[in-house]
Amino acid sequence: GIVSPEPQDDTELAVEGALRPQSLQEFVGQHKVRGQLQLLLDAARMQDRPADHILMAGPPGLGKTTLAMIVAHESGRPLRMSNGPAIQHAGDLAALLSSLTPGEVLFIDEIHRMARSAEEMLYLAMEDFRIDIMVGKGAGATSIPLDLAPFTLVGATTRSGLLPNPLRDRFGFTAHLEFYESQELELVVKRSAGVLGIGLDAAQGSEIARRSRGTPRIANRLLRRVRDWSVVHGDHEVTLAGVRAALELYDVDEIGLDRLDRAVLDALVRRFRGGPVGLSTLAVAVGEEPDTVESVVEPYLVRIGFMGRTPRGRVATPTAYEHLGLPAETGLV
Ligand code: ADP
């Protein structure tokens, strides 16, 4: 296939925007979640009320933000976007909530990182569309109740386990996003190639899909690097050899593991003899934040059966040894 010669705005945000499906119909995979969301949205529309609050849970890049946009789009309501780290005080949240128009969809990404005081304010807001604003200090402090316009909260988290139960319980539905199958990612790659004007054949598309770590965001990113390779080294012609060369250049291995995945596996197997080892020890060994190892690296390694989580720590499986080309020996599950 041929890469179209037009220049493109290739900033990460612009491309992600362009590649985002706009409707549940266009959204690839996640059949269960799509059906669940469809019902929720249909019922709300038939009763002419905002949809129940929705929590999107799962590793990065699987479509949580995209689904939040689709929720707003399909229910014909405006979308307001915010994120947990930006909400450091209850006042930040009060300002946000009190400015919502009736029926608006409020998206809070990384909702597990919101300030504690804001979390408590959110309980009442979600349940009764009301907040209590504290004014004054000490003995003279009073709280003034403030009614809010009804809204739909869509929260996203990579770590639903970190959400306090009272918050989790106030969502009408939790969408658990799973890693995608290769065939699904092939559809994502094919669709994105169409949008970006990149001609790919089935073998090339499936090579990218197979090595995308079950993640649409990674599939889209690798597709763009393959495009770069083809423009620079292939005179705009995409070839299977070019696909492989581009992926190799960016340290994506045969089964799609990246450098950090391999560093974690390597430390687990060589340094800690297959485990069990605690999360923070493992994270220090690869120079990463424990949170990144836990929410980005581990879910996929567990999913493909390379790593196990036990009460005593993380362990490597025989498959992991095999992948690293080592004889399986100590500390196996
Ligand atoms: P998250 O919020 O979970 O980190 P995003 O919703 O930002 O993930 O998705 C990352 C990228 O992958 C976006 O460009 C999005 O369009 C694409 N993507 C995610 N899920 C799908 C899907 N099911 N079908 C097609 N593209 C998808």
C-alpha cells in the first residue's frame, strides 16, 4: 500500500482526536460493555433524563475517554472534561459542579487521584445533585446547601481498587474494559489506516495488531511509526519487511512487549529468581513508579500468562522464562 503524501498534523492529541470513533457502532470490540452502555443510554433517552453515572475501569489506552465522549455524543448532551489530579480541593470540584448545565456529561479522568475532601463532596452531588458549601471558619462556620443541575458523571480509572467503596457504589454501572483480541485490533488498525490515508494489506495490518499489546492506543501509535518508516525508507510504499523493521526500531518485540515490559520480566526472572517479590522492590529494580508497574505493565503480563500475583508477591511463570530464552528453574508457580 501507499502512504498518502499530504502533510498531517501528527501531534498526539490531534491524531487521537481524529482516530476516535464517534458512536458505539463504530467502537470496535468490548461487546459486553457496548451492550451495557447501549441499554443505559436508550433507557435514559426514552425517559428523557440524564443517564446514570458510569465508571470506566481498565488499563490505559483501551478506550475509556473515547467511550465517555460517545456517551455524551449519543445522548446529544455537552461534555465537560476534567481529571482527578486537577481537583485538589473541594472548592475546585464545587466550582466545576456548579457550572454544569442541565444534563451535561462530566468526565473525570483518573478519578482515583482526586482529593479526599472533593471525593466526599462528590458523594452527595452524585446522589442528590446537591453540595454543601462551607463558609467561614471555626465556631462561626456554616454550610450552605446548593442545588446542582442534574448531570451524568463518567469517571475513568486504571485502578478501580483504589476507589473508596462509597464512591464506587454511587456509579450506576462500571464498565470493565478488557485487552483487545488481535482480530479486533486488526479492525482498529484498518480503520485508522483509512482515516490517515495509509494503504495497508491484511498481513501488514495483522502484524501491527498482533504486536500492539492488546491496546488500541498502541496499535494507532505503531501504525504511525510504520507510516514514518514507509515514507522515509520505502518511498511511501508499505511493506511487511518495513512493518517489521519499524517495530524493531521502536523496541517492540515479536509478541508486542516493549522495553519496560521486558525490563520488569527480566528483573523478576534474573534478579529475583522468578519471585515472589513485592511490587515496590520490583519497581525500584526497573527505576519506575510502582503505580506505573502495577497499572500499565502488570495487567498485560498477567493477561498473557507471564506473571502471577500471589499473596507473597509477583512470580514469573514458565512461559516467561521461555520467552526470555532461559531454562525455567526456581520459584515457579
Ligand atoms: P483511555 O482513555 O482508556 O486511556 P482512549 O479512549 O484515549 O483510552 O483511547 C486511546 C486511543 O485508542 C484513541 O485514539 C481511541 O480512538 C483509540 N481507541 C480506543 N478504543 C478504541 C476502539 N474500541 N475502537 C477504535 N479505536 C479505539
